Amino acid sequence: MFRDHLSAVLGSLLLAGAASSQAGDIAIQPAMGDPLPDLTAEQLDRFQKGRLEFEHILSNTEGLGPIFNDTGCGQCHSQPTAGGSSEIVVTRFGKIGPPFDPLASLGGSLLQKEAIDPLALELVPPEADVTTPRTTPSAFGAGLVETIPDATLIALQDDPPGGGVSGIAHMVQLLEDPLGPPHVGRFGWKAQVATMMSFSGDASLNEMGLTNFLVGTENAPNGNQALLQQFDLVADPEDQADAEGFTRIERQTDFQRFLAPPPQTPKSGMTGEVLFGQIGCTNCHVPSHTTGTALEPALSNKVIHPYSDFLLHDMGTLGDGIVQGQGTEREMRTSSLWGVSVRAPTGLLHNGSASGGFAEDNLRTAISAHDGEGAASRDGFLFGLTTAQQDHVLAFLLSLGRLEFDSEKDDDVDNLDWFFINFNGWFQGPGADNITPDSEAALADVEQDGDFDLVDFGLLQRAMTPNP
């Protein structure tokens, strides 16, 4: 119905075949949850099988528990699709120092809130005097982030952009190479994990209770070994290879490593991004990195835009009070901003406290909460910009995760998007030159040449065509 309506409006101006042909050499950005472009058939098969494992619900007989936080990776990493973030939180606890005590002998510092039997349920021990919720981060683009050379991030530590905001590269041991050299951590709220393989092994144990070839010792409920022996009914390691020789954590790793990065629309030129840099936000939220060389060409030598330096920074009152490795009570990793448009409507920051309003409101709350090394940029936003300029910055942030042609903001392009694009009258043909990166119509100007023409229309058709 909507296609017929648009065709009637455009009439003889549009020749769909010609439009699609002209658009043939221009790439449409993948949606969140899509695989990286240019994967081989074998890698795409691993991605798809990895997704099935990522969404698998683990049973007691497969090794769930005895204590856990959820039953599958995709239960928490779910918005807007598998691999994403969510509003689900976990709880960290400990005892204030100095030195900080994670209360490891009492099951800390991570609380597992569920158990296969009520008798094994963990509680925050009374000895804990600091607790904090942590929200679920996204894994989109994780393989590309993993491939950023350590030297690139160490250089940002040694020679910080903008001067005066010096982050710390969190050096961590790989679970898959415990005797090898440490690497720069880049995942987790304290940058405590360096690779997706380490992440999969660690999270499978600590979030699902699944022992594996990287971490083979179960968590005892609040450290109670007798309860562990009573309820740990599956031999360790519980994660065994499948018929093709892949373990669950290897499947999870394949899926996460091969996830495409979040889109950004428009890709460049917004006034808000210029202002974002002028007030110093890019000193920590570094816009671009170039990946190093990996075994997979799809991950190698790619320019990516995660808007993070992946370093630890002293965030003052925005710290979470928990120590993990080099990450002290006040230090947090610079959160990646790509994909923030999906998180903004539901909640932002490590504890989800920037929530309860519209996306723009939550972004303002998150910016206002910045402290410590983020205070100067916070004040630059709040007191150095006019309201109109602040709105430009927020509009830029909401472009991070926005898919081309996605007028509904639901991470796909369907008939309703087609209808709204037509209803708004964005198609004017070549030469109009009245669409700027700050225009709402920039959503449809994929070429970024100032108009929505036949080439963009061909791309709209392609975006609406399901992959074979």
C-alpha cells in the first residue's frame, strides 16, 4: 500500500532499476545485530551458529548454576537485538578500604542473584558497605574494538589528546594466554577484559555458572563450599565441544567478534559533533581508531568510530566505589558512544541512573553527572553552550546508532519508514542541495550530497529488501 502510494507520487521520475543500478557502488550501513560486511562463507556460518548459541537458554543439566544471574547471553544482551545492551543490572559489592576488599571469600565482588535451588541463593553479605548496580553493555562492533592495537591505546595514555585529561591503559592478563604478556583491557565498566574470548569465558562462569576450558572452578554461594558440593551436579568443565569441535564459549566469541558496529546517520558533518569536540568531550570519547591486522580481513585495517579511548579515568563522584585490577573506586572506562541512541531512551551510565525521561533528557542527565576528569566538559556543555547549541550536541549523539532511512528509530527499514519518508516530501531529485547533515531529511541522503535523489531512492529499495 505504502509502496504504491510513493510510486504514484514520484510517477515517471523514478525508474527503480536505474536507481538501484546507480546506487550499486554505495554501501548501506549494517543494522545493529547484523554481521560484519565481507565475511567469508565459513565466517558467516560461524557467526550464525554463534548467534544460536548466544540466544540459547542453558538448562540445569547443561551446567547452569548452581548460582547465576541469567540463563543465556541473549537474555541480557537483547536491545534492540541479540548482542545489544539492556536495562538489566547486576550487583557489585565490597568493603571500603583502604585497601578495598572485594569480599571474595563471601562470594564477591559480583552477586549472583539466582540459583537452581532456593537453598543456594546468594545475598549481599552484611560485611559489604558499598554496592552498585551495573547495566549490560553492548557487544556491537566488539571484534573491531578488540583489533585496535594495544600501542594505539597506550599512546593515548602517554600523550592524551587535548592535554590534561590523562587516562590509564588497564593492563590485564588474557584468560586464553595466562602466562603471556598483559594486554590493554577495553571491555567492561573497568576495562577489565581485553578480548572477546576472555569475556565469553568469564561471563559464562560468572553470569550463568557455566565452567569452561578458561575458568573451570565454580562460584560457591557466598563462598559456602558445602552448598557448592550439594548443588553442583554437572562435572567440570561443563562446557564441552559440539559435533564440530566448538565449545559454547567459542561459539559465543564468534558471534560477538563478527558483529557489525552500530550505524551512524548522517556519517559526518553535524554541527553537534563540532561542538562536542570544542567543549573537550573528544579528549576521552575519541571519535576514530584504525584496527590492526587480524586473521580475518573483515576486521583488519578498518577505520571505526566508537567515540572512546577505552582508558580508565578518574570520574570523581561518578565512580562506582568498586576496585577491579587497576580500576580504582573512582575510575571508570570511557564508555563507547556508538549505539547510544538505542540506550538513551531507557537509561545511561554504568548504574542506569540517567533514566526516566525522553532520550534527550537522559542524555542531559548523563552529561550533568560527569565529574572528576569529565567535569570541564560537563561545565562546557551546561554553561558554555546556548540551549540551541546543546540541542545540536544531543542531536549528534542521537545519530550514533541511527540507521539510514529509519524514521521510526526501531533499527529496521520497513513500509512505515517508506511512508514517512514520502509523507515528509524529502524526495526532490538531484540538484536541490537543501539537505544538510543537521536536517531530519539527512536520514535519507545517504550520499550526503544535499539531496534525496534517484541514487538514494535505489538505496532505500535495497535497505527494504531482506537479505537472501
